[in-house]
Amino acid sequence: MKMSQEELQNITEHLEELKEDTSLSKNIREKIGSMIKILGEETELSLKVNKALSALEEIADDNMIPT
């Protein structure tokens, strides 16, 4: 399945919304900002997606996140 530019833009817009959510901790918002930057890079899509997923995994594995 190939991701379109429109889908990538949609994901970025949702991440921007999360980045502005002050109920999230600062470190999570910073990681989301990093994901936005990664997805905006002029590199191969698969590399961008893998890097962004890695950043997402870091958020999921963060023990400092309240549950």
C-alpha cells in the first residue's frame, strides 16, 4: 500500500494538533515535533515513515508517561 502526499499531509496536520495540546507533557510534544520535522524531510518516504515510527515507539516506551 502506497501512502499519498495527501495522506502524509493529513498525518502531519494531526500531529501538529497534538503538538499544541498542552495537556501532553513537554517531552511528548517535543517528540511529536521531531516526528513532524522527519515527515517534512526531502527523503524517501519509507525512510521518513520508519524514522517517525521509531519516534512513536520512543513515546510508547517512555516510562515517565502517566497511565
